[in-house]
Amino acid sequence: MSDPAPAPDPVQIRIDGVEKRYGEHEVLRGVSFDVQRGITNVIIGASGAGKSVLMRQIMRLERPDAGSIVVDGQDIVPMNEVALTKVRRKFGMVFQASALFDSMDVFENVAFPLREHTKMRRKEIRERVMARLEDLEVAHAARKMPDELSGGMQKRVAVARALVLEPEVLIYDEPTTGLDPITSRTVDELMVRTREQYGVTGIVITHDMASVFFIADRINYLYEGRITASGTPEEFLASEDPATREFLEASGVGTSAAFAKRR
Amino acid sequence: MTESVQEAPAGSAEQLPPEAPGEPGIVIRAADALIAIPVNFFAEIGVVASLLGQALFWGIRRPYRVRLWIDAMDFIGVGSIFIVGLTGLFIGMVFGIQLVDGFRQFGAENQVGAVVGLALTRELAPVFSALMVSSRAGSAMTTEIGSMRVTSQIDALTTMAVNPVQYLVVPRIIAGTLMVPLLTMLFNLIGIFGAWIICVKVLALDSGVFIDKVRWYVDLEDLNQGLIKAVVFGFTIALIACRQGFYASGGAAGVGRATNRSVVHSAVAILILDYIVTSLITGQGGL
Ligand SMILES: Nc1ncnc2c1ncn2[C@@H]1O[C@H](COP(=O)(O)OP(=O)(O)OP(=O)(O)O)[C@@H](O)[C@H]1O
Ligand SMILES: [Mg+2]
């Protein structure tokens, strides 16, 4: 499977036949798709389709029942926790519910990965953290505790924390859900900018279709436990697959090719 | 395929309305509940042991987050000084009254110092210190770790390549194991002081005799027995508190239930382990 060629494989993560069930409930029934390097890969799907569950498998928070997840040539499905700790340093993740440490203030939350994984001095940490917080326009809240922030601000802090180590792969679980349209757009722009600036591979779960066509380089549609459609936004809009069409139409973008032209 | 008609004579069985398959009769339910007790007990021991295995595995690995160990010691140890001291004082005082009152009946009140000293150092200090630490610090640790679990903060640690057992569980187990013995020493001192106050200042026993008896009868072995227990208890209650928090589920209500279980399991574990350790150390009691 591994590619000995010196040029980096355009596929950063190859997901093949991933299955996950909870008791009788088969959530993932053989998910296969490629996460392309250096671009934003969006996963869409109805609520309850298993998008968050899929994320938990990709981060190996849980072990899939079957299938393989090959990150830069290494299958992470059979790995133990020690080996995973190394692989996970390539990843940053923004949780659906932010998951900020509520015992630490905003600054400490964002500084946490730097303290854990770098030998940076206090001053460097301060500068890097404040730069991130300023990017996301939450610098003024640096000394606030997470529970003193609005949901949208919490999300921005969570994005700042995920970005602070400049990971190769950034995973966002519904980054704009619960944000007002203006803040959503800021987060969208931030995701695009991060990809352009650092060349990070993005995996974004969302059902905010306005966001999808703004940020996506590739779209993967999760339906009934499988990825039933993958492609560029243009290909996706042109899809003939009935389930995909239904989802697009329900989102109100089924017929408007204008979205595709914006890019 | 269990039938729920053992209680009724065979002939009357067809008159009874058929039981819904999901709702067996009371006898079956009671039997199930009884069988569930040992099954759950051993399943729970399995879960705790697996968390302990992970804690040992990660505890010996870098990085050693000494700051977190100290924070946990501060929380468990320093934070419990007041409540443990207060408990020690009152246990000592009550014990003083009871023993003087009891021993006077056969004119043996001179021996009170000996009994107070032995009872406190061997039994009361470790057991009560551990119970107080568990209800104060153990429950708080379960709540803290449990709410981190249900709000994905533990997953966030994992995704940041920080092992949550190493980060959350190891420091607390270290702190519990070290701090409960220290609190037990404190309990000993304050408890004996409390008994002395009552016996000497209130009930007019001779101070010299009281202190002599404590000195004469309480030796290092008795102190050690208490401290060994304290080590075992401190380790166990920290482990149980972490286990309940770490695997909590079901939102805020689930964290509440986990906290409740944490305190109950800790108390039961303390009492059972107290018997086991006492029996092993004294060579009596059948173990
Ligand atoms: N730990 C678990 N145990 C049992 N079932 C689970 C578990 N986690 C998820 N599920 C089930 O898996 C299904 C998919 O859940 P998931 O959270 O992945 O949905 P989603 O696609 O992220 O939805 P949303 O867009 O609303 O976030 C749901 O039916 C959920 O009940
Ligand atoms: Mg989700």
C-alpha cells in the first residue's frame, strides 16, 4: 500500500471499508474515500448520518470494527495508543461542542498544546497564542474562562487551539453550526486562509451548505453508512444520484449553479 | 427460556395472563438481581483493574507532569486538612468520653490512653481519613473528570496527543497514595490530642498516666499498620474516583450518578480492604 516515491502522495488519508456499529445499530457500513492532501475535504450528510462517528474513527478515538485508515502510508486502525500519540500530532481537531478545558482560561486553553508539545519560551508562547486569538478576534477575551463566553466565541477559541500547533491535518466537526452568519463567514474565511497559508489538509464536517461551497475543494456525501458521492463542488452539483440531489434540493442549492460559479 | 410459574401450581398456570416477554415475574427479577450482584462486582473489578493497568503503563512513561502531581496533592492533601483534622478531633473526644465512661465501671480508666492510641493508630485514623477524603476529594475528582468526559474534553486531550490517563488519572492516584497516609498521621495527632483534652481536662484523668500509656502501648508497628492501610485506601479511593469519572456517560445526570457511585464504592472498598489488610498484618482473621 505504501508509496515509496519521494513526491508526497496526493492522498493524505485513505479510508477504506470502515465499519462501526454500536450494539445492533450499524452507523458506518463500509465508508471509503480519500482525503486529498493540502485541500479542504468536506463531508456532508444528514443529522445522525454518522459524521461525528466517522471523525472519531479517523482520529482513532474509537477503533473501527473493520476497514483501514491509512495516514501517510501507515494504517492507524491496528495501532496502539503509544503509536497513535505520535500520529495524532499531525492532527488538530475542533469538536462540535468546542470541548474547551473549563478549568483553564482562554489563553491557557490555546497555550496548552504548545506547552505539551514544544519547548517554546513563555514569550514565544504568548506571542503565538495572542496572534491566533487576534486572528479569530477573541484576543480581548484571553483571560476569560470558557463558560463566560458565548457559543460562537467558544468555537473561535477552539479553532485557535486546534490551529496553534500548525497541524498537517485539521478536522472541524461542524465549525459554523450555532454561529451567526457573519461569524460563520469569518470562520469560513479562516479555514480557507489556513489552508492557503499553511497548506494544511482540511476535513470539515458540516451541513451548512453556504459554507460548503465557500470552503470545499472536494465534497463527500455520507448517506446510509457509506460515502455515496465524492467530487469537486461542480461535479457534486451536477450529480445525478437521487439521494445526493434530494440533499442538495433540501438545502436550497440544488438548482442554483450560481454557487458553483462563485469559485 | 425461564418460566415464571414456579410459584403457582401447574394447573392454575393457564388461568394466569401470559407474562409479557420483557417483564418476567418478581421471583425471576429478584433472582436476576441477586445474580447480578457478583456479576457486576467482578465486572467492576475488571474495569478498575484495566484502568489501573493503563495508569501503570502511562505512569512510568514520559512526560512526568510534576506540576499536575503537586496540584493533585494540594487538592487531595492540603484541601482535606481541615475536614480530616476536625473529624480526628471529634472522634478522639468522643472516644475519650466513651472509654472513660466504660472503663470506670471496672476501675480501669488508667488504660484509656492505651486503647485510644491503639484504636486510633491502627484503625480509626486510616479508615476515617480515607472516608473523609473520599467524600470530599474523591467525589469532586469524579465530578471533574466525569464532566470532562461528557463534554468531550477528554477526547480533546486525546486528539492533542496527550494521553488522558497519564494526564488526569496518574497524578490523582499518586496524590491519593501519598496524601492519605499523611492525613492519617495528622488524624492520629489530633485524635489523641482530642482524647487527651477530654480525659485530662474534662474528666480529670492524670495527664502523665494517659501519655505514658499511649507511649508504652503504641509502637512503630501500630503506626505502620495504620499507614499501610492509609496507603492502600488512598490508592484505592483515587483509583475508584478516577474510574467513575473517566467512564462517565449520560450528560450531567450521568456525572451525578457516577459521583454517587464513586463515594459508595469507595466506602465499601475501604471497609473490605480494611478487613483484608488487618487480617494479613495481624495474621488473624482467617486470611
Ligand atoms: N457512543 C455511541 N453509542 C451508541 N450510539 C452512538 C454513539 N455515538 C453515536 N451513536 C449513534 O450514531 C449515529 C450517528 O451519530 P453522529 O453523532 O455521528 O451523527 P452526525 O452525523 O454527527 O449528526 P449531527 O449532524 O447531528 O452531528 C446516531 O444515531 C447516534 O445515536
Ligand atoms: Mg455530529
